[in-house]
Amino acid sequence: MNDTLTPTMKEFEMAWNEYFKDKPYPKTDDKEKKEQEGFYHWYNYVRKQSDTGKTPAEMYKEVYEKEPPKEFPINVQEPSRMMNFEWDEEYDESDFNDEDDEEFSKEIDNLLNSRPKKCSSCKNQILVPDEKVNNFKKYLCSDCYEKMNEVERKGTIQSNDCYVEINGEDFIKKEIDLANSFAEKAVEDIFPKLWQDKKEELKSMSKKELAEIMFFEGVFTAVANFIHLPNKIDVNEEHNET
């Protein structure tokens, strides 16, 4: 279990796993709603918390010296371990799938309209959008940029003649370093070669065909991770925003 979780989150996760263990997924929304209602009632009023030996409802009554609300509000003023249940009648998982597909298609288009360039410092390859390939005198990978001191970075930004590949938010504070290092290596070592060898063929493929060939080349998963994690931006764009 994740050590960064709060006690409330830990208890909720344990309760969820206990309650739904070996239970088949409900076949209808009505059955799922009833199952969820049953879980939240069991969690709030029946299951004893592992660290206190009391239910969330008992803990609430003990702390605030009153019965907990029957319909626990979402924005309750008194903090407690009780969890609110609210069923979203308008939720449609297919909406999210459609949005994901559309976003992925856009990212694939971006990749198809990019080409590999060598980092001016370490000579490793990075992918650069076509429209920016000839707009800069130098190109730096994120690793080389991060190795610069503050003065060097400032000079690079002010020069306006260098494209820099910068990773977004330090890959979420290094929590996904392992997965991302694999993705970066796969894109760096495999995808540029595939791109160079089959550029025109890839451009003529449908999204489905492209996904299939990337998968069988061992790159599909790596690219999917890669395009959702790093953000490539121009240092002059970053400078203008700040």
C-alpha cells in the first residue's frame, strides 16, 4: 500500500478491497448503484477502522457529540472519516474513451509531423516538430539542459536560438522515473529508426494500422507513455510565459 496515503485514504482502500474481493462486476448500472450504496453504508456504519477499532460513524459521534448526518454532505464542515456516496446519473465511460482516443490521435499526428534531431551537446536524438526543425541553431535534450547551471540556462533562454526538450514537472517528482526512463529509451533507440526507415509508409497509414505496427515494433506502449508524460516546449515560449 502507498505510504503517502492519509489514514482515511488507507482505510478506504483497505475497506474497498475487503468488500469487493471476489465479487463479480455488476452487469447493470442499477446493480452497480445498489452495490456502491451497500459498500458506503458498510464502510461508514459497520466496518471498524483498523487503527481505532471504531466505525467512522462512531468516531464522528465521539468527536462532535452528535449523530452524523443521514445524508452525508459532500462539503461537510466537520472533517471526519465518513465517506459520502453520490451516484452520477450522467456518467458515461464511453465519453472518456472517446476523449482519450481523440487526444491520442492528435498526439500521433504530432509525432508523425516530427523528425529526429541530434542534441547539440550529447548527440542523442530527440523528436522535434517539423515546423521547428529549421528555426533554431542548436537543439538540446532535457538531460543536457538540466545539467546546466543557472547562468548557462539563462543564457540559453535569452539567446532565442535553441530548442530545448523539457520534461514536465520533473516527471511528477520522480515517482515514475522507472517507467519513464524505459519510455524515453524506447523512443530514443527504436522509434527514430522506425521513423527514418518508414516515414512515408507511416504517414499513409490509418491510426489503427499505425498503432498495430508500432505495437509489433515494441514501441506502442513506450510512445503512449512518452506522449502523456513529457512536454516539449521552446525555452523562449517558457521565458515569455514567465
